[in-house]
Amino acid sequence: MQRAFDWQPFVTKHWEKTPARLTLPGPILPAEHVFQAAISACAPFRHGTRFRALPDARFFVEAARLAAPGTLLPGEDDASLGDFARRASQHLGGASFQLHIEQPFMFDFALWNALRGFLRGLLERVGVPVLPLATDLLLGRFSRGPQGVSKRPHHSLVTLVLQGRLRVRLWKQLWGTPANETEDFDHHLDKATTVEVNAGELLYVPSHYWQLEEAQGDCMAARVWIPVKGSRPTDAVKDVLVSLLEAQHAHEEAVPYHPYPWRRPRKGARATIPSVEEAAATLHTLTREEDVQQVLRLIWARRVSACALEPVPPPEQSRPLTDTDRVRRTPGADLIRMKDPSGLWIWAVNGHAFPGPDATTGQRLLSALSSDEPSRVDALCNLARSAPRREALRATLTALVRLRGLQVITGAEV
């Protein structure tokens, strides 16, 4: 069994203080599996450009982005990163290139779960941010990052090199203004901290550093951006209020126009802006309703159960449970329970939330599932003392199976 990574020395010495290159006890994300996920993420983009879609794939040659890279992207005929890199390099005449994929694991539960499990140890020590983490994947042969220095404002960065070697230049301050137009790197390398990170190693960069990445040959690296500053609770509340407000106010195609007011309103009449005032009145009402508080609790339960690694993979398709089915808790799946002031118990697992049983029945269920031995569905349902509650418990078990909190055990898996 692979030894778990010990985050405590890192948190004590480096968290939001200094960069750190650390050796991992074993592969967190298998390179072959990640490359196959990259192929899946790129498949829709091989047939054209997609807008506002996740995962998002962007292909750069030198410092320019190709709007429609098509079959330059990795495909089913590429058996490995090396095959893809050789093919792309030959097509581009040896020019430097980089493929950047945003949110590469949102449809691959195994990879998402492996990364979430790795980050759990960190968040257990520093806490769960109120805003989500962001993940991206870099692969290719790039002598220098095509977008120049990289830094997501107010985020620290964890980079896992999965294949090849990555050279990273770090600066606390830049010489160009604005930062995204900073050039002339070669004349400032003496002021940079240079770190070379090999496959199987991790690089941590605090939020106050800028970085420039250079691939040493074929390279693939996963990056996790962690919000650490500027992550105010107001940002999370704002997103909820905007979504609720938009649900009650349908947007029209045309921009609202209102009569131009007189410089001095006649007889003391005031100028009005009905569309804006109506939206403000709705917002005023929303902030006083319990619905907002409940939505925030649901979001928080989902975020904690996902270790803030969002967006999360969708539920899996599953057949209805039968009385004779046997189930067991999925190893590593954290089940979060929160009681809402309304009396509702919120359950969340793997980034999904649903209404769960009451405190007594819920505790009986968790106790029954604490054993390594699988339990029959009918025995678990009988933990409830009335027919309606037994049906509700069956619905809970079904939800936990769909959300991968429980496994249905066959004879071969016992």
C-alpha cells in the first residue's frame, strides 16, 4: 500500500511562506490515465472550437494561440504523450507548443478522487476555503510558457509533474507593467529562483510569487490553484444571490430604457428606474428569506465533501437497489452531515448534496455501514421503524450508490 503524503511539515514550514519542491511517496495521478483523460477532453475540440465549455482545451504554438487546432490535438491514435508530442512537433516544424486544459478531471471520477484524496490532508490542516480550487493540465514541448509569467491573483499553486521535467523561474516582483505584458525574461534570470521539478515531485508556490514555466523535453503537469487571499465570504454569498435573483427575473434581449428625467422634477415628482428598482426590491426580499441561508449551507456541505475541488464529476448511472443487494462504504469517501435550522438534515458526498434521514436513523445507518463487511439493503432499511421511513432510507441508499458513497458488492468482490 502506498504511504500517504505527510502535509504537516510542509504546512509548518512552507504554507504561504516559501516555495518548496517535495518528493511524493508514489504517483498521485498515473500519467497514462491522465493522458487518456486529455484525449477525452480534447475530442470535441478536434471538430471545431467550443465556447464557454468545460473542460476547455487551448493549443499554443510559441506565444500564439491556435483558434482551431483540430487534429493537432491528442487523439485516439496517440498511444502516449511521446507519440502526441512527436506528431505535433513534426507538423509544426519543431516549434515550441503547449496544450492547456482547464478542469481536465471533471468527468473522470477516478482521477478527480485521487487528487481530492491527496489534497484532503492539506485542507485538514489549513481548512477548507469558501471558494473552490481550480485545476488545469499542461502538456507538450514548450521552451517557455506561451502566456509568459503565470499567476492567478490571490491563489497559491501546487504543481504535480506527471511526466518529464519542468523548469520553473520564480520572481517576487516583476519589472514590466502590466504584468501580462512583461517580457525580456533573459535579462532578469539572475533575479529569479530557478527550480527543476521531475516526474513524481511537487512544486508549491505561495500566492505572492510570479512564475515562468519551461518544459525540458516532453512534459505533462497538473496544477491546482488554491485561493488564499481575497477569498472573502462575500464572494460566495454574491454568487448565490445572483443565481437566485436571475431565477426570479428573466433577462430580456433588449436593454431596458426609461424616460429621460427633467433636470428639476415637476412638482417634486422623483425620477424612477422601474427595472432596477424592481430587481433591488427582489434582492432586498431574498436577503431576508431562509432560502438563501439554506442554499449557502447546501453549497458548503458539497464543497467540504469535495475538498473544494470543483466542478465535481456527475453521478453515475445505477440500477434500482433490491432487498438482496449488499452494499459497503466506498473507501476514502467522506460523508458530510449538517443539520439545517429548518430541521432538514443535509447529507453530502463527493461534491453532491441531498436530504438525508434524521439524526437517530442516520446514526444507526452510519454505525451499520462502519463494518468492512457488506450489509444487505433490506437489513439497512429495517433500521427505520415505520414504512415511510424505511422507503426514505432506501432512497438514501440509492442516492449514496449513485454518488459513489456506497459500493454494491458482488460475490467476487467480498
